[in-house]
Amino acid sequence: MEGITIDRPTAADAQEILDLMKIIGGESDNLTFDGRGFYNTTVEDEARLLDEKASSDREAFFVVRKDARIAGMCHYTACSKERMAHRGTIGICLRKSACGQGLGTALMERLLDFARNTAKSEIVSLEVRCDNSNAIHLYEKFGFEKVGTFRGFFKVNGKLVDFYIMEKFL
């Protein structure tokens, strides 16, 4: 895709990432954060976190840039406990204006490549709102299967929201 890059961000990207989290959080009730973004995270905290993850082979954070601006991000975290080290979790978020352009697909490809070839994971799991059909379609396209429902996973505006638990064997 022309004008699209995916890479690991650096500490210099911390402010742009925090600003984008406020935008994305304000556009969606599908995430763990709202329009305040990561409201208790300073730029220095975010920069330190990005530096820590930059060379990890068990955890990765990627951003997708469209025309040099960050349009979304994703993360992979392998479990640290010995009996669970064969598995990890993922998350993806994009600003609304970037949806439907193949960026989610590109991020998923990068995440699964990292999980399989760097983290050496065997199973990848995620949680997704039961009513988030676009995300569910993306995950199913990559072979994720629904394995359960977490009732009341979120509480948004006083209403309990159910999530599917999905997983994929690599």
C-alpha cells in the first residue's frame, strides 16, 4: 500500500501516540479507554514504555503510518508465566478515518508474524465486543474462532457490554 508503513515507534512518537489515543478513545466505546486517552500517562512514561518494548522478543507495539502520520496501533504480549508462555494476546485500534483501507489487515499480518516467528507463540487470543462486526470479520478472516463469551466485560454508560473471547492456533 502506497504511503503506508508499519514499524515500532520510538520515544519521539510518544506525544503523537498519546494524542491519538484521545482521538480514538473518543470515537469508540470498543476500547479500554475513552476520550481522555491514557489520562494518567505522561509523555515521559510513554517514551520509557516505548523504549522498553523496542527490542523485546515477547512483547511488541507497532504503529501504522499513513502519509507519515500515525493512524493506528497494535500490540502483542506473550504470557510470562511458564505454563502459559506458549500463548499471547493482541489488540488493535485505528482512528475512524483510517478504517476500511486495509490498515487493520496489515497490522494483523505484522502481529501474527511477530507472535509466530519472534515470540514463538502457539496460541493468540483476544477479546472483542460482541457487536463489533467489523473487527470480528477481520479476526475471522485470519482464522480466529470464538471460544466463549465474557458477559459484562465492559460497563459503558451504566450498561454491561459482552465480549467474545477469540483465539487462533499458529
